[in-house]
Amino acid sequence: MPLRGCASKPCLEALQPLVREGDLGDEHDRRAAALERSARRALDHGVGADRILVDPGIGFGKSVRGNLLLLRHLGALAPLGFPVLVGVSRKSFIGAVLDLPVEARLAGSLAVAAFAVDHGAHVIRTHDVEATGRAVRMLDAIRAA
């Protein structure tokens, strides 16, 4: 199955596992449990709940598929009760999916940021603040219509 935005042979070969459906399973459960433990430890040491964000660590030691699945299931972190922060700007998984160098990943970064907000992210860490803000405001307008 050809993937839109991925024309080169190395890109297509790298993304073949993405054409099969899958889920995070135990990995997601471990990540959620680790985030909850960290947040609870901060609370136990006097950090106010209003000062805690959880970050699932998009891009850090994960495969392309793993990052995409983590994003797809981002809403599953909501039961932790803390705002979710994601940093997806210019990440290598965006470059792999779109077959683009880091300086050409703005559109992909904006798409992922909007998706993340739509699926429960409260804070987006980005290199492109103005463009990301516009994308999220557009999402907000669609939601409010």
C-alpha cells in the first residue's frame, strides 16, 4: 500500500511496519504508569498539582511507528489527571514519514501539533511558535463552529 508523502524507496521500506494495524499494549501501560509515578513523587515532595505536566516523550528512543501509535493513543493519558505536554516540532519521525530534512518539516510539525491538541495535549513545545499557534487557533475555531 503506497503511503502519501513518502515517495523514495528507503522511506517506503522504513515505513512498511506502519501499514499493519497495531497498538501500544504493555508499552503504553508502562509509560502511563511511569508518568503517574513521577507526578505522584512530585506531589509527595510538595510540588503543587497545578505545576505538574506529563510528557510522554515523543521521539526519545522510539521507532517511527511507536511515535505514531503514542500520538494516536495520547488521549489515554487523560485519566492521569495532569495536563499533557508534547514536543513534536521537527522530530525525526516526521522527517521519516514525509521523507524530508529537518528544515522542511514545518507542515508535518503543524499537523502533528494540531492532532495532539485534538487528542488531549494541553501544551505544545515547538520551534515555530507563531505558526503552531495559528494552527491550534484554527483547530479551536473548527471545534467551536
